[in-house]
Amino acid sequence: MSKKPAGKTKLIPVKPKEAIRRIEKNGWRLKNKDGGHWFYSKIINGKEELALILMHPTEELGKTYVRYIIRKTRKTNEEWVSL
């Protein structure tokens, strides 16, 4: 039996709708749509923050893009996975 490495949470690609579900669950709201670019906003520390979700329903958002969303939403990898 192999054991799972302790400490690191493995990120996996997600569909755009799943990413939207997760950020909306944390209070982010759709601000604008421009074709396949959906902009979500939230006021954090008195300043409006924006996060961009690329809407391509047939494609998944890669790990690099998932990391971008996590950074913009100020979550940890563990918090993101548990949403």
C-alpha cells in the first residue's frame, strides 16, 4: 500500500462552471460578460477585486489557471478543494 504524501493538496483541472460555483459560494458576483470572458467581482478590504473566468464549456481550466483563481479569491489550495 502506498501512502498519500502529507502536506500538499493536489490541484486538478476543473470545468468553468465548477470554478464559478466555487467562487460564487464565497460571495463573488458576476459583474460583466464579454463573450467567453466572465468577470466576477467582490469588495475585499474596501477595494473591488476582479477575477476572470474563461468560459469554454467543452474545455477544462488547467492547473495554472486554477492557481490564478485561487490567488485572486485569496484562498488556500485546501480551502479551494474543500469548496
